[in-house]
Amino acid sequence: MASQRGESATPAKAERKGLDKSHYLYMAVIAAVILGALVGLLFPEVGKSLKPLGDGFIKLIKMMIGPVIFCTIVLGIGSIAKAATVGKVGGLALGYFVVMSTFALAIGLVVGNIIHPGEGLELAPYDPNKKAATDSTVDFLLGIIPGDIPVLPTLLAAILVGFALQRMGPQGAPVLKAIGYGQALVFRILIMIMWLAPVGAFGAIAAVVGATGFQAIISMFTLMIAFYITCALFIVVILGGLLQVVTGVNIFKLMRYLAREYLLIFSTSSSEAALPRLIAKMEHLGVSKPVVGVTVPTGYSFNLDGTAIYLTMASLFVANAMGTPLDLGAQISLLVFMIIASKGAAGVTGAGLATLAAGLQAHQPALLGGVGMIVGIDRFMSEARALTNFTGNAVATLLVGTWVKEVDGEQVNRVLSGEAPFDERTMEAHQHGRLATPEPAVEARA
């Protein structure tokens, strides 16, 4: 017992240190949203004058859209090629991820069209060429931020580069590796920008509430509640039903088994924090190591159910709030764009927001002004987004394992019934031993 405590003390300390940073930002955003709403309600004119703070933050996000889209799509295509080399497991996993992500995006559109979030606000459209009524200092500061890169040409270029690198084979590996480093740099900059989210949220919320009054607060709460309910129903009804039919496993038993990971995700608002633990726990559950080694890491890039629901619901919210609702053709076009562009939107703070802005800019640039409202409530929805992504990947691992007959049914029953509890002391072995070589094991099995 003492040894167990001794072994877990260091990781717990490191984990707590990581949580503090995230919590500071989270609390700052909450405080900024509340303060912005109060300023907008009590001093409407002052609130409207704070709009440049939100505009500046949106410009910073726009600045990163091109690099984020390019790096994630190129590396995403590389990941597809990598997964395809592991045979049946990779093919089944990728096919399932594409279908389920598309289904989740469609559900977001359906729910958004039913509740019409943001309707009635009628905010002023965003016009990047229009000079705001601000002083020269504000104009100068906003002018420092570089202009955005066109999204659709960037997307096409990324797709072409990705497939070209595939065709190059081993010669393309160093280029792909360099783009991987470039993605790390881009995401680091994006994380730095997200630390300005409290300032952007304060200015955006104050300006919106100052212009529209209490209606803005009601609209934001409506979107958040609808999103949480949609995610809960998606997990219980869609994922739970599929899991029960294919494997006979009850979704609530699986969620109870992963309770500690849910707590970690809820604390950090990111499913990435629980990635090593999910791999270890799915292996302990009875899914073979090769299946887990392919499905879980690939799913973290391609199986983003919660993010998919968020992107479509948030897009419809912004469109309705700006008084320019999207017609069916535009919604389908947006759906196709999000299917491709959302593949790098998980695990990095701000990537989902950048993908949302990219989709809006590609379809109707005038809608970008409404992203400021999403900045204010994005953190409130991130927990549901991360929990849904995580649950989707756990379910996918069991499904793929069942389809390829690589699941020990007796072990699944023993673990979920509590007869074979997960030993936390094995985490160290999984992280430093097994997880270091998942792909060779898969290739050997294939």
C-alpha cells in the first residue's frame, strides 16, 4: 500500500500542477464573461465601446486559421496512410470514424435547425474593410495583426501536399516530420493567443449585451444547454445503442469503468489528458493491444463526435445571431467543409475555435463578427465536447475489436462487473513500455 502511494505521488503532483494553469484560464474566462455581461447591462454605451477588444481577439484567431488548417490536413492525410498500412483494423477504424463524425455533424445541424439558437439578436455583420469608429491608437493596434489567409485555397493546397507526400514514400517522411514540427509551433502560438481569451470574451460579451440587452444572455444559455443535452443524448442513445447491439456491453457500465478519466477530462477540458490512461484501460478491459494501438490514437484525430456537434451548432448560432441564417445548400456545404477541416480540432486549446472561424470565413466572411460571442461561452462547452470525444473513442475501440474478433468477452464482463479492477500501478509500465511500440505490434499481427 505504501509503495502504491509512493509511486502515485509524483504523477499526482505533476498532474495537479498542469491543472492549475488550465483552471486559471478557465476562471478568468468565467469572470470576464460575467463582468462583460454586467457592463453591457448596466452601461450599454461603455459596453459597445469595448468591441475592439473582441475584434482584436477574432483577428488573432483569423491569423492562425491558414497555418492550422494546412498543418492538420497534411498530417491528417499522412495519418490516414499510416492507419491504412495496418490492414483490416485500420480500414475498419477509419471507415467508422468518417461515418460517425459525419453523423455527429448532421445531428448538430438538425438540433440547430430545431431550436434556432441566436435567433432575434441581429448583430451587425463583420466587415473587415469597414473602418470602425475608433481612435487612431485602436486602429494602429488592430492594424499590427496580420491579415488572414484564404481558407479554401489553403485547404486545397493542404490536400494536394498531403497526397503528394504520400506518393513520395520514404522521401516524403522528412517533409512530413518538418510539417509536424511546424504544427507544434502553430499550436503553441494558438495556445499563447488563447490566454488572451478573457480579454476578448470581456470585450465581445460587453459589446453584444450592450447592443441587444438580456436577449444575448438568454441566447447563449440556450445554446449551451441545448449542446449539453445533445451530447448526453448522443452518448446514451447513439453510442450506447450501437455498443449494446454490437458488443452487448452497457454504456453506463463502461462509463463507470472510465469514471476517473471523466474526472480528469472535466478538470482539464481536454480529452488529450486521458489518452495514455484510455489505452491502458482498454487493454485491461480485454481489447487486444494491436487494436487499441491503432484505434485510440487514430480516433483522437479522426473521431471527434463532440467537436463535430459543437462546430455545426455554433455555426448555426452565429449565422442566426447575425441575422443571416444559412439555407440548406450552405449548411450541406458547411457540413462537407467541417468533415475535412475538423480532423485536427481536438486536444489543443483554441483549435476548435479556429476551425469554426475557418468554416464561417469560407462560407460567409460577414459571420465572423459573431465568433466573439462563441469565445465567451466556448470554455463552458469544452467539457461536454471533450467528454463526448473521449466516450466516442472508447466505444469505437470496443466496436472495432469486436468486428475483428480481438476482444476477450470474459475479461470484459469481469472488468465491468468489478471482479478485475484496473491496477493504477500498471500505468507506469503502459506509458513507458507498451505504449512506446503500438505500431510494430500491429504490423506484426497484420
